[in-house]
Amino acid sequence: MTLEFSSRARADLVAIADFIEPHNPQRALSFVDEIEARCRRLSLFPHQGERVPGFEGVRRIVHGRYLIFYRAEKERIVILAIMGGEMDLDHLLF
């Protein structure tokens, strides 16, 4: 099963790194690496995430205070977005 990041998810990773970087540049990189590793583990258990009500086929998993939204398709997993859990998700999602 392949893993793909949408352009939105890639932009989210950059924004997360940019937010952390002024305070701790090394942690900015390692935290993004952790998120990417968490996403790669989805290939082992693609349906582990909780379904997101109101969004057909979309699931979410948690990493720290961030939510990773994804869709598990037949041959691939698509990471759709990565957001802080405190955000107004209904307004921001997709």
C-alpha cells in the first residue's frame, strides 16, 4: 500500500515546522519526522483511525495535539490534512 500526502497536508507540515522552528529548530524537524512516521504506519493498519462524521471515507488519528486526516483507498493511503486539535475543524476541513 502506498502513502501519498496531498498538497494541503504537505503545506500543513511546513506550517507546523515553521511554527516550532523559532523556538527550537531541531525539534521542528524531528516533530515533522515523527508525524510522517506516524502516517507511514497507517500502511500496516489503514483502518485504525476513527471515522470522521459527515466526511465519507475520511478517518483521523492523533499525534500529540495534532489530528491527521486521511483516506484509506484500495491501493493507497492519502493524507488529506494535519491540524491542531484545538482548531474549528468543521470550518476548516476540506
